[in-house]
Amino acid sequence: MRDIPNLEPRPLADAECYVPELLQRFVQNIENTRHSTEVWCLIVALGREVQLPFIDFISASSYRDWKKTLFIRTSYDATWLNTANEDPEIWRWSYFRNHAMHYLTPVMTGIEFVDEYHHIPKKRIDVLRMAASHGLRAGFSIPLRQNAPPQAAMITFSGDHSRREMLAIIRAHGWTLNAAALMGHQRYLYHFKQEFSERNHITDKQLELLELLGLGLQDKAIAAQLGISISAVRQRMNALMQNTDARSRAELAALAMSLGVLPDPLNRPGPSEDEILIEMDDARSGA
């Protein structure tokens, strides 16, 4: 794991200093991150500072069924969950994951709050008891959204606390944890997207091909542009598909846009004047 970035924070204007000092420091550090693991280090450090050292960070590309998980990060060894997850009923359904997929309200988690939920199957309660035995008695889970259609995600801060102790932590730091989770998630995914080539071992030549595919060029035109044979273009394309799990040229073109290799057509700069939508409510009418 990378170290927390140690860059000199920028000087703040007085108007920026009306948030809790802990949140202010977190945000300034987030601004200096250059890699997703640095963001993760800052989130974990924040949790430890407020005595909630057990952090779960889960993101999925499907808002509705959570099938395609982008990443799961924990600040602790969660292998004790493996046995429980061998039960398909437990693996497929989680109260907190289900909450994060459908709602935006932060929710208290853990065995200390089990009486405050809607119905939870006994097997899931057993998992909460197991978590409590490993120090995750109570927690605070923040649902997160990104993009459209939205990705579902959540960050949960947990610790070995009674219900009373946990409520005191949330009264003191709930705003900070909520805002930090929202900004940390956004910054993490920004870096995570930029690191796609690194994670999938995509070479500079393959990125060059990805750009040309995104522009809609056919194999013959790409070969002429790159000064290689059509056969070499197809070999490079096949390797690119294997590395990215793309199944067609259209998916590769979409990937080029999502990675920023090509500009988003909705935000592409051009010579024409920008269209601005202006809507103003009349405050005097009480609208």
C-alpha cells in the first residue's frame, strides 16, 4: 500500500474554513492524491482517527443486481467471512448492500443496531454476531453513486463499540464521515479509471489503437495510419480485447471514451458557442 501523500497543503481562504477541522484536513489531502491507493490510505486514516478502524469499500458496476463488482477493499483481514459466504443465501443477499443499492440515507450497521432494521434472516444475524467477535460491533455505512446509469457503492466505518458509544461518535463526526466518503469515492474512481491501463497491462501501442478504433477507423485505415499490416492491426486488437474483456469494436470504442482517450461527445470542446440552460425560480412567489 502506498503512503499517504505528504505534499504541502495549499493556503485556504477564510471562506473555506467553516467545516470541521478533521474534514478540512482530509479534503486538502485528497486534493494532493495521485493514485487510488493514496485515497484509500486517507480514508483508512480518517476512520482510525475517529476510532472506527475497520473500513469496507465496495463498488459495483450494476446499480440493480450488484453482479459486476469493480472492487472490494477492506482495512482488515476479512477471510473469516469466507466460510459464511459459502452459503449461497448469505452470499447473494446483504441488508446493507441492498440498502446501498436502493437508497441514499446513511445507515447504522452491526449487531448493536440489529433491532432497528426491517426483517433480517437469522443467518445474516449470525454473520453480524461473527463480525462483532472480530471487532465490528457497530458501524456507519454511506451509500454512494457515480455516473449514469449509476454505479452502486458504499463505504462503511466500523469499530468495537456499544450502541451508545457509536452514537456519540456519529454525533461528533457523522458529517465529516459522510462528506469524506462522498468525496473520497469520487476521487478514488477518478484515479481508478486513469489506472485502467496499468491494471490491465495495456501498452502504449494498444492505447494508440484504442484511440483509432474510437474514432471509427477501419482496419485498412488504421494500418495505414500506424504503418503496419492489417494482420498486425488485428493481432493487436485481439490482444486488446483479451486484456479488457471487450467483445466487439463498439465496446472498445466505448472504452476509449470512458478512459478519456477520446473526449465525451456531450462535453467535447468545439468552435460553436456553448448551450446554456438557465432556469430561475421566483423566490418571491414562495416556489
